[in-house]
Amino acid sequence: DEGVNGKIFYFIRSQSEYFRINSSTGEVFVKQQLKYQNSTGAGSLNINRHSFIVTASDRAVKPLMSETTVIVNIVDSNDNPPEFDSPSYFTPVTKSVKV
């Protein structure tokens, strides 16, 4: 398509506390850091999953639109620095060990 029919814009259908979208490119960004939360005791609610609906539309008088659901899963990672109880460690290595 050409003209306004060929220009697509994107938007998140409902307000999102955590995400925003570039209306020209459709690129999704986080507004704030997403943190994994221990979901023990949360029942069936998955607090580590965010979902929102993105709509793409042209700018025609009778616009064509399409929607998709975006799902973002937050996974746990070890983001803590290692802790060592001793200032040094020793272990023997035999001659036959391949390096």
C-alpha cells in the first residue's frame, strides 16, 4: 500500500505499567526493571508473567487492524555475587589430568 494506507502504527491496547511501544517501529521497551519474584503461596497466579495486547493499524479512513498478545516470562537467575568462606582453597591435581 501507499500513502496513509502504507503507514503502520502500533500501540498497546491497555495501559502498561512495565512496557511501552515505539508507535512507528513496533519495538517494545521496558519502562522499569523487571524482577523475578518467588511465587510460593501465590496460588495459580503467575506473578512472573506479563501479557499485553499490541495492535497494529494503518492510517486509512477505514483502518485495517491486527492484534497479538505479547507474553513476557521473567525467569530466575543467580544475580548474587559468589561468596567464599575461606580466603584461599587448595586441591591437588594429578599429572594425568588433561587441561
